[in-house]
Amino acid sequence: MRDPRYDILFEPMAIGPLTAKNRFYQVPHCNGGGYRDPSAAAAMRATKAEGGWGVIFTEQTEMHHSSEITPFIELRLWEDKDIPSIAKMAAAMKTHGALAGIQLAYSGINGPNMYTKEVPLAPSALPIRTFTNDPVQARAMDKTDIKNLRRWFVNAAKRSKLAGFDLICLYGAHGFGIFQHFLSRATNQRSDEYGGSLENRSRFAREVLADLRDAVGDTMALTLRVSLDETIGQLGFSNAEVRDFIAMNAELPDLWDLAMGTWEDCSGPSRFKEEAAQEAWVTGIRDLSPRPVVGVGRFTSPDVMARMIKQGRLDFIGCARPSIADPFLPRKIDEGRIDDIRECIGCNICVTGDMTQGMGRCTQNPTWMEEWRRGWHPEKIAAKGESQSVLIIGSGPAGLEAARAAALRGYDVAVAEALETYGGRVARERQLPGLSAWGRVADYRLYQLGQRSNVQMYPGSRLSAEEVLAFGFEHICVATGSTWRADGVARQHVVPMAIHPQMPVFTPDDLMAGRIPSGRVVVFDDDHYYMGGVLAELCAQKGCDVTLVTPSAFVSDWTANTLEQSQIHRRLAGLGVAIRLNTGIAAVQAGGVETSCTYTDARGLIECDAVVLVTSRTSDDSVFLDLMARQGDWADAGIRSVKVIGDAAAPAPIAWATHAGHRYARDLDAPDLGDALPFRREVTQIED
Ligand code: ADP
Ligand code: SF4
């Protein structure tokens, strides 16, 4: 039964000529699949429909070939030929009464056109602004270009309607969409009637919205997505100007979709941004226009959502990441199943699908983007097969997810954990600065396991192969994790580095166990994800004089993919951490580290009292290896299978471990596929 406090979230709401069945609004979000994997992307949206969202959007859809953002994989609507694949997505969105929205993007100053080789067009002639600083400039649009672009929007709108969409979102946020490029003085330096005053800079948006209203506005709702502040100071489209713009054009779209700053600002990880982080920026905007307002803020708490509506901040609760982590979030609130919500942890692994052109992954929801490929549903799973019992060794993300999913299938599940605390690496990492929300990976799963009578948990049970053979479980899942190396082996050093025994050397495991160095500390980061930066932050907080040394050109290099690299650098610089980029460590000496330039191998010395090595990890797979060595004893012990998963198989981010755990449970008693591909794939149709 739904808690009446949340009734307000389920009120139907008008958007232009249409009515959304509730206030849950899945804002546009990328997924890595896009035009390359249209059926996978469509099936992913279908789970949101089933999960109760009132409005569901596509990712950004490139609406004309003269503006595209290769290498990033979004959707395309360049010609009629593109209609069937996006129509499949629209149909999937509408299966449970949701409104289907398409986000039309013309990337302007953000589109380098690496695929189409067209000259980019933008309000003013400036270098293309992308993550990769492509060496390309845009040509300033003349009046004919503007007229053409208006017509292209109309063409795209008509195709969207044909494809079955209900809403069109015009993208003008995050520095990515041309509407912002016209609205901001930073990117619009024109001297004609499209530049200068706010009135003039708004002209393009007014014209396109008027064109679309004529073309499709009788049946479709039109929304405009802008950032609440461009976050580049007064020259940019600031919060004050956004308010002026909305007040001046109060009835322009059917709904205001308010994002924030750049994508990094808008989708900041939980390490840097709290839930509802944009509240101050959005407060009061609803009073400027009669049109409804949607905003985002990694909303996972129904209390916060209800408050945002009751206090008049928003009309719709916009979610991207919370809808990825739990596509069934609205339904769970509706059914009074608040404790079952799989809360987003704000790690931004989902973003890496887009950033790496890989396939989207979610740490919390391993079924994300596997709905079509592998037939995985976020809430449903096949009943168990012929065997009965599973022993899972290790309660990290891999073990807990394997246990949760296997238990859901109906197996008798036992989880043995060496320590008194469950959660593995997550139990440790949640104690680090800014990472407390990551604990939800364990909390969600432990709660689910606690609800089931077919699960036995055994803390304080460090198992040996001998003990496992004595127990009589049919399936053994080894999820025993990994340990950080203390010998410097990673990328710079593929064999142990020279380390003087007089220098105190610490690993991340030491620091997470509370053994903190003191004095002058060198943190050597040859891992390049978050750990080096987090530990530099921790040591600085504890009063150490910290120097971060990395062979990379960037602090925490890979976190560019999780949209936090610049924030990490800023935070460390703010804490007074000395940052030495493009620098390796040739040797750890008694009184300091001998550095080596990545490019010239020029040597230097940093004197220090301790070294923290953030390099690589070794799998803790001894139980697995011991069991494999005793394969001859399995039949007598009743063992049908022994598998190693997660970090114990090969160390990787937490999302890899939850994926491995989930896959393990799905594969129990499944037929052997032999050499066949273990997932479905969409292959481009060859033209005649
Ligand atoms: P993953 O990310 O693959 O889930 P973790 O390192 O987070 O790996 O978790 C592994 C867990 O397994 C840790 O909590 C660790 O204490 C536990 N563990 C390791 N060896 C054993 C063992 N022999 N018996 C039981 N638990 C173990
Ligand atoms: Fe949230 Fe992380 Fe999942 Fe993204 S990957 S939805 S940030 S839990």
C-alpha cells in the first residue's frame, strides 16, 4: 500500500496537449548503445515503462547530419530510414501508459562531425568545444543557415511524430545543444538580430518553437532543456539570465526542463554532489512561468521528491541515474516497497558507457543494457533449475549479488564471509572521503537477503578448500576478492620496483584498515581511477604533507569517464596536495622516491617519510585454485561446479563485480552454450 505522503507524486499532470500519468519523469540519458544497439536501447526504455515512469525520454538524438558528436554513440534521425529503429523505442516507452519523448539535438559548437566530415555550424565562429579538444572550428551561421536549421528541426519533428513520440525536448543544456549556444553570450557573439540582447539571443529558440508548434504542436508537447547556470561566470548564460529568459518567454515551451551547467556539473558523482544539489538554483523559477517545471538532482528518496513538489520547487521529478539504478522506482513507491528501492550510489559508472563507446553498465543494476542482449529483467528472474544448493564464499559486491539473484531464483544459498562485517571492498571503501553512498551496494543486497528464508549467512567464516569439500553444496562460487599490491607492479613497473626496506610503504588496504602514514607522504598513483586521488585526500585530511605522483598527464585520469576528474584535481589542489604529473617512480629509496619523467626519463628526488602505492591488485583466488587442484574429490563431495567471479577472477571496478555476480546466478543450471556468443547482438544490415 502506498504511503499517502507520496500520493502527490502520482498525480496526473498536463504537459501541453497531453497528460502524464504521474510526476516521474525520466529525463534524456545516454547509454552507450544508441544507434549501434537500437533494440538493446529500446528494451532498456521498456523496463522503465513497466517500472511506472510517467514520461520517458530517449538519449540525445542527432537530428541532422551536419551536426554529430562522433565518437559518442547517441541516436540518429537524419533521414526516414532512421525512423523504424527509433519507432521501436517509442513503442517500448508507451507499453504501460507513459508518454514517449525524443530529445532532438543539434550540437553546434559541440559537434566536431568526425563521421560526416561536414563543416560544423554554430552561432559564432569558434573552436569546437568537446571533451577531446578536437582541432576543428565552427563556421558562423548566416541567415540562410539559420533558415535551413529551422527547417531541419521541423523535418525532425515530423519524423519524430511519425515514429510515434508524444513529446519533443529541444536540447539547450550542458553546453551540448544549439539553443544554449544561441542563448549564451560566450558562444553567441553575433551582431545581428540573433545576438546581443537577451531578446535577440532568444530569437532562435522562439522561432524554432513557433515552427514546431505549427508543424506538430496540435498533438505533441514541446519542452526546452536549458542549464540553470552555464557555470562560467557572468559571460555565460547565468542563473540570473536564465530567470530573465524564462520570465520573458514564460509560455514558450509546454514544459521547462532545467538541467545544470556542464554535464559534469549536472551529473556530479555523489563524492561531490548531494541529492537535490540544484535546489537553490531552481527555487523560484516555477513562479516565473505558468508552464510546469522538471528538474534533476539524483533523487532517490521519495521524501525528498515529495518535498520538492510540496514546496513548489518542481512539478516533475526528473531522474536519469536513479531510473537506471532502479527502473522500478515509481512502482516500488506506489506499492509501498520503499526498502526495495535499489538506490543509485552516484558512482557514474553508467556515464562510462557513453564516454568509452562501450555498453552502459550500472554498479547497482547489473541488468541495465542487458535487457535485450541477455534477456535480463531488473525484477524478474527464471526459477531455479534442477540443482538445489549454492555456497558463495565472500560477501563483496560479487558474492552478495550472486547470492541475491540465486536466492531469488529459489536456490538454497549460503554465504560464508571471513570477516565479521559483510560487504567486502564496499564495507571498506564506504569509509573513505566522499564514498559513503557506495555502501548502498552492500546495504541493498543485505536487506534483500535478510528477507529470504532460503539464505543462510555465515560471518567470521574464512573457508578453506578442505572445509568446502566437507560441506556438500552442489555449486561453489568463489568471490573472495583481491588485495592491493605492495611491490609497485602496475603499468609503469610490470615487475616489482626497487623498494628500500627502510622506507615505510603503505597500500590502500593499509589505509582502509586505519594504518595512516604521517609526515611527508608520497602517494604514487599508477592505477588511475579514483583510489589514488581519494587516498591523497584522506592523507591530507589527516594532516600529512602530501605529494601525488602519477605517470599520467592527469590526476585520477580515468575519472574523466565518470565526470569527476576536474573536481578531483580541484579538491586536491584546494587541500594543498602537491601534484606531480607525467612522473613515475624509478625507485623507492630510504629517504624519498627517485622520480622519472614519463617522457625523458629525467630523474629527480622527492624526500618523504612514507610512500603509499596505489598500483594494482592481486586476486585472492587460493581457495579456488585449491579446489581446482582437487577436482577428483568433487563427485564424492557432491560438487557439480566451482567458479571464480569478481575481483577474485580479475580485479576491476565494483560494477564489474555486481555484473559477474548476477551473471553467475543467471547461468546456474543453464545449458552450456559451447562456443556460441553469450548475448544477442544487432548487426548492421548490408545495403544492396
Ligand atoms: P568482489 O569485489 O569481487 O566482490 P571483495 O574484495 O569486495 O570482492 O569481497 C571479497 C570478500 O571475500 C571479502 O569480504 C573477504 O573478506 C572475503 N573472503 C576472502 N577470502 C575468503 C575465504 N576464504 N572465505 C570466506 N570469505 C573470504
Ligand atoms: Fe547510479 Fe552508479 Fe548506477 Fe550510474 S552506475 S545509475 S551512478 S549506481
